[in-house]
Amino acid sequence: MKIAVIGCTHAGTAAVSNMAKLYPDAEITVYEKNDNVSFLSCGIALYVGGVVEDAQGLFYSSPGELEKMGAAMKMRHAVTAIDSKAKTLTAQNLETGEEVVDTYDKLIMTTGSWPIVPPIEGINLENIVLSKNYQHANTIIDKAKEAKKITVVGAGYIGIELVEAFESYGKEVTLVDSADRVLSKYLDAEYTEVVETEFENRGVTLALGETVKQFKGESGKVTKVVTTKGEYESDLVVLCIGFKPNTELLKGQVEMLDNGAIIVNEYMQSSNEDIFAAGDSCAIRYNPTGKHAYIPLATNAVRMGTLAARNLVKKTIKYMGTQGTSGIKIYDQNIASTGMTETAASLADMNVKSITILENDRPEFMPTYEPVILKVVYEEETRRIVGAQVMSKADLTQSINTLSVCIQNNMTIDELGFVDFFFQPHYNKPWNFLNQAGLQAIHS
């Protein structure tokens, strides 16, 4: 059996390492346009901020390791065409320019995603950079040394973490986003207000509800970011607008969402039974809605890559869907969310209610305790939990993993009130704050 893998970040690395063990007689060939594999891009802000001093720690595998497992690693090879009917692919060696044609029995698309780069006037000026891969991380660090005024475009997780890193280094930072709140896809207003206040108190300029219209420059280098509401002096701009799937190679050959994400079934199979997809290149079942959605997360990618490998020859393990569970630490606030926010549920025409708990994490007789805010969103008719958010200076983010399991298993808000949790004064209260959310919802 000849297996071709295109792309080798999280999903690709997971697929290859599993296939090497599962199918020792298979011929596995990996095509990767970069010279590295398995880079944890979610650690870029930690690298930029100096928390991670050696970027090599952000790699958890290497081409050499995968070769030892038996995979043929075609590094610095860009696949330029796929013929799914003939089961062939064409790739170019980026070092020599040589073109190679290969055949496959099974193809795994783990081509990932790429940052969205809108066609804004001046976008090609120097010192306007992206934040996705190892090269980007090094470029940001190098340019940030000299930069005094840095603008981050995009208030998602990556943008927010970079703003914190730059501010901590004493840079003059502006954050631009067309939404009127930071982290608006992940958190409701009562949470984002806290983050925004934290930034404003530290001198960060928040240009929210503003869209970039133009980049101005001098001598080929960016000097200003022009938005729909103002201008901001900048000698470095980092674009963190979002991601789109890298799937042009299969356009018209497999079913996709409108954004190009490959639609896969619960076995990671595309509409072509011999083409599997995993990671940021595909769309998967989003459990809060039951529909396919594009949710590019490293955690999803690793699970999907593993399942693609295990289901390659025989359907063995079903994908359980995702809640899009994620977490972030901003200064001393520990924040996590899963499923839908109340805002997102309303936009999806779901009839939802929510319960918010304001509580201390430990009994007040303990020497120290921290406030916690927990919000649980649930369907009004079915009482099914569809989302949750938590924030505290105490690290209570694991509670969101618990609520992720609740959503995955279609639990109701009423059942949450009586789930068995332990009590120990060092850690919590006799009625766990998750129980409290369920109990209060029963009476609401």
C-alpha cells in the first residue's frame, strides 16, 4: 500500500507516526514544503515574550524521527497538482526546481491553513508580517527588537497574546479589529470587558470596531495603519486576521465548505473514499449545532490525524466531534471556553438561556481565595448545555474540559447540578461552582 501525506504539522505528524506503527509494510511518503515538521504555532507569543527561550522546544518531532519510523520525508517539496481519478500527484523540489510525479493508493491531506491576507493597499510594505510558522516567529522577534510602535491586526487568541508580549516588552501597542470586542468568537461581553480594561490600564490602544483600509509607508517600510476611524503610527504590523484552509489542490475533486474546508465523515474520509483529510484543512462536526464547521485548533488536528491513520484501511474508531474547547492566559487572568457563547448561539437562531455564577474558588475560611466567573449556556427547550466560559486568577480552566465532556455527551444543565465532584477546602467548596450553575438554572 502506497500512502501519500501532504503537509506535516500537527495532523500530518500524528498520522505518520501512527501509520508507521499500524502498517509496517506500507510505503509512506510525506511531502512538506517547509524544512521542519510539528511546529506549535500557539507558542509563538510565548517565544516572542521570552517565556520560551529556545524555539526548538516548540517542535515535538522532526523529519529525522519520522524517517526512523520508516517514512520517506520529501522536505522542501511543494505539491502542485493532484489527480484523484488517476491517483497521482505532482510535486516540485523547492531546492532544485526538479518536478516529480508519484502515485498513491491512499492520500492524506494535512495541508493545514494559512493566514488570511486581505488585498489592502500597501500590504506589501516592509515590516508587515504574519504569525503562523517558525520563520514568522523568528521574523517577529527580529523586527520587534527595533520597533517602537507595533500594531496587531486581529483580536483573536494569537493577536491578544502578541499584544500582551509586546506590551510587556515596553512597546507602544495598538490592537485593531473590525469586531467591537476582543476575543468575540470565544467569549461574551462580561469576559472581554475585563481583558479590554486590563489592556487599557497598561496603555494599549484598542481600535475596536475599525477596519484597516490602507497601510502607508516611507522608503518601502510601513509607517501608518489607516482604518475606517483613524490613523495609527506603526513601524511594525503583525497580521492575525484569521486562517483559511489550504485545499486548492483538491478543489472540484472533493466536497468542501464555502471557505474551502474539506468535508469529512466521522472516519476522516472525504467524499472520495481514498482521500482522507485532517487538521486545519477540513471541516468537522461541531457538537453544539450538530453541523460541519471549520475549527482550526492543534488539539483537533492531532486527534484527527490519529483517526485518519487508524481508519485508513478499515473503519475502526469514529470521531466524536468537537466543542472547539480552548484556553488563554492574559496577564494573571486564566480564561477558557467551550462550545457556543450566548452571542454565537443567538446569531445561529438557537433559543438559549444562560446562568452566570460569581463565586470564590475556595471557602472563605481559607487564608486565600479568588473570585471566579462561570457562565453556562443552554438550550431553553431541551436544557442541553451548548457552551461555557470561565475566568479567574486561580487556574480553574480544567473545569471547561469537564463542561466540554458534558456538551459532547448531550448533558442538560439540570444534570450538571448533581454531578459527583469531590470537595476539599484547598481546592473548592462543598457545592462545586459547576454544581451551583446547574442548581441555579433549575430555579431560574
